[in-house]
Amino acid sequence: MPRVEGAPRRLQRRRRIGTARIAPCDRARWPALLMQAFVDTIRAAIAAATGLPDAEIRLESPKNPEQGDLAFPCFALAKAQKAAPPAIAAALAPKLAAALSGIACTATGPYLNFQIERGALARTILGEIEARGAAFGSSTEGAGRTIVIDYGSPNIAKPMHVGHLRSTILGMALVRLHQALGYRTVGINHIGDWGAQFGALVVALRRWRGEVDLERDPVMGLLALYQRSKAAIDEKSASYDAAFAKEARDAYRELESGTDGDVRKQWRWVTQVSLAAFAKTFARLGVAHDLVRGESYFESHLQPTIARVEAAGVAEVSQGALVVMLGEIDKGLKETPCLLRQSDGTTLYATRDLAAVFDRWKEFEFERCLYVVGGEQKLHFRQLKAVLKRMGLAWEPRVEHVDFGLLLGPGRVKIASRKGAVLVLDELLDEVVDAARERVKEKSAGLANLEAVAEQVGIGALVFNDLKRERIKDVIFEKDEVTSFEGETGPYVMYTHARSCSILRKAAAAGEGGAEPDWRAIASASPVLLQLGRFPTVVRTAAAKAEPSELAQYLLGLCREYNSWLAERGNKVLGEAPAVTSARLALVRGVKIAIANGLRLLGLAAPEEM
RNA sequence: GCGCCCGUAGCUCAGCUGGAUAGAGCAGUGGAUUUCUAAUCCACCGGUCGCAGGUUCGAGUCCUGCCGGGCGCGCCA
């Protein structure tokens, strides 16, 4: 039962570390990074004028958009030139202005502000989006390389609950982000289908099968048996049953022995009905794993795995157990070695994950192997990596724990409780979709595909609510917030998309938009254009940092800028002079494409009407 | 006790590799609909960026200490 157990036990936060660094932009490979192209041009000019090494030239955005599109602070030059930053800026501005064509350069205090010529900005960015369409934002950077992503990973015999939501949603987004960058992705559902608890469950099935309904909703029936069996083997529980516990241990031993008898038959059935239920839930979230490979798969790999670690000379026996001491690798792990084999000879979680990661490396030679697992398991993955490092495996840095915070209820109360009341994921999805259906009915009465849109909007609201936050932060699940659909929400982004589609439909119906665009008509939309230009870079960094929230935040910002522009009285799109309408339609189309692509990468639908 | 993490507006959060007056959403107040979906937009209200030092031309951002909160810590997963 690997990734999520009933109650999230731990919570960790971490700053971005590890391999999540972003390589310098390779222009040969990234011809279409849009804003990056302008940035590189300006940087080259600054380098030529100042002699600064390329790495030290950092451009930023001016505080006030009217000051320019890009800015360069001159403080760093002050020491070398022995002059005040404003004087340096003033001296540099004319030189750069002369060197750059189509980009104005002015000094404002200690800053150099650059403004790209409006027409060029619009033409470049909107032209690129138009040309690439659904592929806008994607690239071939990752061609020929593989990313393995372990996510979702529920445990059999129990329904998926809210605790699985974050891993599933984050994992799905990471799969899509990497795909967009040209990587081959392998999404793995590492189901928890092994362990002593299944011995107990089989015994529970033997004894109490008739007492629960296993026909209508097998997984809920299994949950009841699972909980009851857990109490029966818990010495501290009032329902402790010594005979049951012994039988459970025997059953697990039989399961582990590989004997294809009754125990294994029952276990197989449990696995089968559980997977069928998971598949439905995953489908609603738009998730499809490439590989379902549970812990049981690695049973035969356990002894070879231990042998391999022993052969590497890093294993030792301590207090009867086989461990790998890790203090030399990581001082923080001095007190917590990695246990590979218990004193009774059985293996542990770490052994299985070690077997799994060896297997994955052998099969995929991954660029990265991401474990989208809650922060409460941080120690486990830290140990796992430390073992790999101690074994001298060069690919150890490619293994990353993509950790995330807890999902909490109102008042920071834990939602998923070990005792009883699990919030079943399907029920939650139904609730959100119900709320969405009400809203869609009320706002768009005659919508033909009401049900489909309600599903898209409701689930989109839930997913976006999760993805918009930095993953390390806890998510406070407030139902009112998830079903409000206003403000910084998934439906807000979807709505912006749907409105744009509506404008484009009307334009097509009226035959507008064919004229040569007059880019001056969108001169006031440069914040929108600049934001559009950032899209490919955002996709790239969101993937590199395994942080989908960067894309979600980007989309919110894009929609905010765009809606604000669109609401201005002077910016009417349809029915204006043909050249004006053409230019504005190009902007609408560009935004529409960026939103659609962004939503898709986050795993959300982009309905054309809602 | 040890390890790791978090602490920005009443609430929920952004803030890119330290840089120009700290930004949104929600809640509250007041506006915008002969105008392309008002699931929108505009304005106002609201902040000692936990506290104290330090580094720096410059710190919400880096370092140290403290306070508050969370998670984890050998035979569970």
C-alpha cells in the first residue's frame, strides 16, 4: 500500500532543488520561444555595448507596462564603470537604440527600458501562434528522451479518495507538459496491491463475505471488510481476534509463497474489481496510465534487488535486519538507515521501491523518474536516493520526489481520516459536477451538450483549484470555493475561452477578418501580447520544475489582462473597420489558442460554449 | 531531542535567477449591460511581507538566531 494510506501522516515542504534547473536557452532548438527571441537580441546588444558576459545580463519586466516591455537594471555596471547607475543608463540608451532596430531603448533612472515596435510585436507573436495552432507552446526539446512519472497509485480494496486527487492531477499535468516538450512519457500507476493487510482481507472475505454487498459496489464492500479486518488484527483494538490474526498471517504467507490457491484467487479478484473502479474514476479526470504495475509485480525482483545491494557492498546487518547506513551520504539520515529486510525475513516498502526503480532504469533509461507522492513520504524518497547514491549509480539525480502538501478540510482539519469517513473521490466529483450543471443551466439555458459541459466545468473547477497553488502548499478544500466558479478559477479561464470562441464564430458567420490587419488597433493590448509570448517559456519551466501551478497562474494572468482589454469600450472587435477587426480578431484567436493549449496541458477541457 | 518544511491584506494565494511605488482572487462598499457570454469589467477599502540581527548599492526573496505552525524519525506503507 505504497503511496497513500488513509490518513496523510506527514507533511513536508521543500524549496525547488535537485535537478529542476533550467538549461540556458538553446536557440537552435528553440526557434519559437517568442519573447525569448527578443530577449536574446537585446542581450546581445547589451553585451556588445558593455562587454558584460552573457550570463550576467538579466532582463526583467518594467514595473509599469507603459515604461516598456523589457528592462535592464544598470546597478551591476556601477562598480566597474565607477559611475552612478542613472548616468550609465543615460549613456547607454542612445548606443543601444542605434544598435537595435525595431526596439526602442530609453533610460529611466538606473534602468534601461526597451519597447518593441508595436507592429513587430503583434506580427511576430500572433503570426507564430497562428502558424502553430494547437502545437503552440510545444517543442521537440525532449525528443528521444523518456520521462517516467509515478502518480495516482491508489490501493486496491479501497475506493479512491480525495487523498489520491492531488497525485493524480499533478501527475497527469506533468505527463502532458513533458509530452508537449517532445519527451516520451511513461505514466505508471504503482498500485498498492501487496502487503500483510491483504492476508487479513482474504480472511475477512472468507468469514464475512455474506455480510456485505459485494455485487452493487464491490469496492465499497471491500472497504468495509478491509476496515473490519484491520481492527481484528490490531492488538490494541477492542475487536482484536487472535485466531483471525494468525489466519491472516498464514494467508499472507501463502500469498507471498506464490502458491496459486484460494488466497491468490481472492486477491486477484480484489485487484480486478478495484482496477475496474479506478479506471472509471481516472477516466473522468482525463487520466490514462501507460502502465499499471503494482507492488506485486516486483515480488520476484526482491531477492535479486537485495543481492544487488549486497553485491555493491553497502548493506549490513543491524539488530537482525538488513539495512543500508546512509549517514555518510546524507548527514540528516544518520539516525535513519534504509531497511531492506526485516528480522523476520520479509521485505519492506523501500525494498519494493528500490526494485521498481532498478526495473524502470533498466527498461527506460529515463531522463527523469518522477514520484508524485505526498510530502509525508519525503524521508522514504530521500533514503531511496541515498541508497542509489551510495551504490554509486550515476543516474541517482534523475530520480526526483515530486512532493506536495496535504489536502485539508475547512479549518485545516484533515479530510482523509484513518478511522472511518473517507471522502470518496467519485462522490466529490459528482458534487462538483452537480453544482456546475446548475450553473450552466442558469447561464446558458439552451446548451445542447449540457451534461458534457457540466462535467467539464465541474471537474475543471476541482482540478484547477488544486493546480493553481504551488504544489508544496496544503490545499484547503472549501466546497463553496470550489463550486463558486468566479475569480481565480478553472471556469473563469474556460469562460474566457468560450467567449473568445463566440466572437470568432460570429466573425466567421459575418465573413469578417479577411483584411490585412492594422496592428495599431491592438497597440493597447501589449500586456496581452507579452503574456502570450511567454507561453512557451512557461510550459518549459513548469515541466522543468515539475510545477504545473506556474502554468495555471500564467493562464489566470493572461485571462485577466485579456478580459480587461476586451472590456474597454474602444476595443470592440466585430463590426469595426476591416483592418481593425482583423487585427483584433488575430489577438482573440491568439488568446483562444493559448488558453486552449494551456488548459489541455493541465488536463482540463476547453469548452467552446458554456 | 534530531531532520525537513511553512509563516506576504480579514480569508485563500502570486511575487521569475535579490532590483524601480509589494500584486491577485474571495469577503465588504460603490459602479458598468442600446456594445462581441455580467461565470465579466472598473473603483474603493485593506499589508509592521512572523520577530530580531547580518550580507548587499539594493532583501518579501540570501545567511544566522528566535517565535508560531506542520510533517517525519529501524523492522508500517
